[in-house]
Amino acid sequence: MVRLALGSKTTPFGAKPSMIQVTVLPLPGGMASSLAITLDALNTANRVSLNGGRPAPFSVRTLRLGHGAAPVFGPGDLVILPALGSTSDLEVTARLATSAVRRVARVVAQAHAAGATVAASCASTFILAEAGLLAGREATTTWWLSALFRRLYPEVTLNVDRIVVTDGRVISAGAAMAQMDLMLSLIARFASAGLSEACARYLLLDQRKSQSPYMAVNFLAGQDETIARAEAWVRANIERDFSMDEIAGAVGMLPRTFARRLIKVCGLSPVRFTQRVRVEEAERLLETTRLSVDEVARRVGYAEPSTLRRLIRRQARRSPAELRRAG
């Protein structure tokens, strides 16, 4: 492969001075949309750069392992895993045990050892962990697989609120459609922030930094019987003020034990867990009724409407008025 040198001149997008070798590793049974997003984003970056009068920043190859010679990687390369496409804990664990996925994990580990940066989204972040690349690192994955991820890889610092997490030469992203967020992050890192922004405008994409607006606490709680009972108790008592010790007592646990259980299952403290339940109910009322914000706040246990407004903006990334219009 010929690497094109861009010289010392700056480009319209401030691009880096060499072409990057990108290897995309489609997974057997993986999400076709995630693969398409990966290739389309790289192609868009190349075309936008060419239209600006500069060379394309990325040389892209798509490799399906098991066909031909083993791939060779070098320092500065980029290896991308599109989404695995699994829809349940059982399916994820079954896919991780297949020979095809184990082969991909070995290749990813070899690429990283050779100096490449590796990136994955959704359930494919489990493959990064299986390859031994996330131990002692910060990472993210799709929010609804977070409990399984924490059980399998307690040595990883999981930050499920983030859409994209970069830790050295290992980059992870959230759910399958976060593949585009991952690609824009990679374009910014390997080409330039200006080119990434140009691609986002070209593709009509908004910047997103958090998975929080998409997380459903009842789904996470439902993965553990005790936490599910705690969630039901909070909803039943949502209009009144109560202590975190009361929740723990309602499910027959000591407060510290309950807090540890919550972190393990949901990645939330008791206070954040309760806030999420209250805000989810507030969002439902704002979207489905004409109740005032003051009345909604009262019904979900907040004496001060300003507190609810602040939490909605932090969690939903929208104002109460925007939620009402969306409903």
C-alpha cells in the first residue's frame, strides 16, 4: 500500500500529515447498519477532504477473518469493530464463545500490540475486553448491557453515561447507532476536528455526548429481582420525601449492601437511582398530560420545581417545555 505524504502544509480542516491505514473487521452476524455507518463515515471524510483540495486521509480495507493471509498491522493504524448485533445477555455470552469471535479478539489484541488503535461500539466492546485490552481502563458499552459487562469484567471502569470513551489507544462507544458518534470521534482524532465537524454537517448529525437520555432505569432494575422491588417501592412512594435507608429497608438489605448492589446492577448510587425514577415519571407526565411543571414536580416528590427542571436538563438533555412539545 502506498502512503500519501501531505507535507507540512495545513489543510482546510487542519488534517494530520499522513494517510491512515484503517482496517474494518465485520463480525459474523454483526449489524449491517453499523458496518455501513463505518464505511460511509470514512468515505464521507475522504470525499469532503478531496473536495477541499486535499488528499484523502484514510486508506480503508474491510477484512473478513478466515479468508486469505493473516492481516498485518503497524503503529498508527486504526482497527474498527462494528456492532456485534446481539439483543440479549444470553446471546452476547453465546457469541463471545464462538470460534469466529475468539479469532477476532486475538487479531484485535495483535493489532493493539503492534501499535494500532482499536475501536468498537455496542456489544463489540465486549470483544475488546475479551482481548484483554480494557483491564484497568475506562470504557463504555450500550447502556442495556451494562449489568452484564460489569459482571464479566469487574476490572474495567465502566462509564455507561458516555457515548464515546477514549483511553489511550482503546476507544469504545455505546449502542449500535453510537457507531456514528464513534466514527466522528475517530475522524477528529486521526484527521482533524474540523473535518469531523464538516462530516457531521454534511450528514446532518447533532453532537451527542451522553447515553443518559436513552437509559431506562426500569430495564436495568429488571435484571435483578431485589433492585426491581426497590424500583417498584420508589414508584409507589414517589410523591413523598424518603431516605435512602428506607429504600434499603423496604427490600430487606443494609444500606451499604443495597448501595453496592445498585452500583453492580445499574451503575448508580441510591440517590441517582431515585432521581432517575422520579425524572422518568416526570417525563411521562409532561409528555402525556397538560399538568403544569409545578404540579408534575409535586407528583414526583419535589417541593421545588426548579430542582425538577435542573434534573430533567441534566438527564434528558432537554427542558420540560421541549419534552412537552415532543409528546
